[in-house]
Amino acid sequence: ATIKSIGSMAFWGCKKLKTIKVDTGNADYCVIDNVLLTKDQKSLLLYPACRLSDNYTIPATVESIAEYAFENCKIKSIAIPATTTAIPTSTFYGCFNLSAITVNEGNPKYSAPDNVLMTKDGKTLLRYPAGKTDDVYTLPSSVEQIE
């Protein structure tokens, strides 16, 4: 209940982490569906690498995702809501099973044509899912930069 700060790399490399628990009296953090969030549920901090689920829908309250939040997780698909407008390039580091990324059409910053995370304007490819099994991928003509 007394923890006030968790560093961005606090759980880095925890490849076998399955469960997160936070005292309900903690004023700064909470766990929803076994995912660590700030108490106001605006920032997603950590999705346990060994959480038993193939799919995950980020809660509509989440505005930002922490660096390495999904590091080495086993998910196959993720749905990003319209409210999430801050996704660092390191967010899905080591997610080798991730094959599908979807983004709510109302998201002002991101899109996911063909399940590939891009900026809304289509100029920057942010994340090609490592688990995608296509033999060929043709970049949209709008792409100017690949992260």
C-alpha cells in the first residue's frame, strides 16, 4: 500500500511473471485483469509476460502505455482504444507471438491497416507484429519512416 513510484524498468526481463497484486489501499497503483495500471487507469504500466491470454483489449481509460509494458508477453492480438495516444516504440519488445494489432477508428494518433501499427497519417510504421506470418508485406505508399 505504501509504494508511490515504480520505475519504468522495474520488471524488465521478468519473462516468467504471471501475476501482479497491488494492495487495494495503494493510492497510486491498481491491477485490473492482472495488468498493472496507475490508480486513475490512464497509464498501463505492465502486462505480465506469462499472463494466460491470447488476446488483450486495452481499457478505454488508458491514455498512455509505458516503455516495455508488454515486453516478452505471449499475446497474439491486442486492441488499442481511441483514448490511447502515447505508445513508445519499445512497448511490444520481444512479443514474438503478436500477430494482430487493431486500433479503434476514433484514435487520433494511431491506426493499424493490415494489423500493422502506424501513425494515423500513415507516414510512420511503428510496429510490424513479430508473429505475423505473411510471406510478403508491401508498405503503403504513404510511409516515409519506419521506426
